[in-house]
Amino acid sequence: MSAWRFSRYFLGSAPSITEARRFVAALLRGWPMVGDAELIVSELATNAIRHSASGRFGGRFLVSVQAHPDRLWLGVLDEGGPSSPRVFRPCPGGEGGRGLLVVATLALDWGVWGDEHGRTVWAVLDAALRGASS
């Protein structure tokens, strides 16, 4: 399999999270990790809308998917904000705060590039298990 990359911009609104999931699902149809990839992109897109300038009127975020023979790289570029993404343990029964914990649990690795002017939060999944049916 040769490496490939696709990216797409989405409006910084809640309905775009569903569209971002569909984008990833269409690109990865037949891959065994498609469900994990959809969930990761959903969490990262939600964070972009809630915690960065991407969620303001006219804001947007970029979803990128890069496939390699042994790994899958997912990234969400937001429009920046005052705080840096981080994992923390949410209060029991509380809403929110689980997004990056979910990402950290599912991914082989993850991280953040950028600053208050724009950040890419990324995650890597194991693609070596890609099935022959894809």
C-alpha cells in the first residue's frame, strides 16, 4: 500500500462534527480501525469547536488523514485559543473533560503542535492490522 493524505475544512459548528466523522468513515471504509478513527476525529473536532476560535461565528477546523503502510495519522487543526489542550481526569458524573483521555487511550501516540494562533492535535493508530478485504 502506498501512502496517501486527504484533508478537508469544516465549519466550526456542532453539525460539522458529524460531517467530519463521515469524511473519515468514507476514507477508511474497510479498515479495521475505522471506528476508533471516527471517535478520535469526533473528540478532536469537538474540542476545536468548544475550546478554540474555530467555534466562533465563521470559524472552521481542518481534518487531515494520512495513511501509511504501518500507521494512520489523524489531525485536527483549529484556529487557536488561550489554553493548550491537555488530558485531565474529569469529575465522576460530570459532563465533558473526557475527549483527550479517550484519544490517549485509543491511540499509539498523540500530541499537539502549534500555539495560541492555531494548533494541530494529532493521533496515530496502528494500521498494520489492515485487512485484505479493504
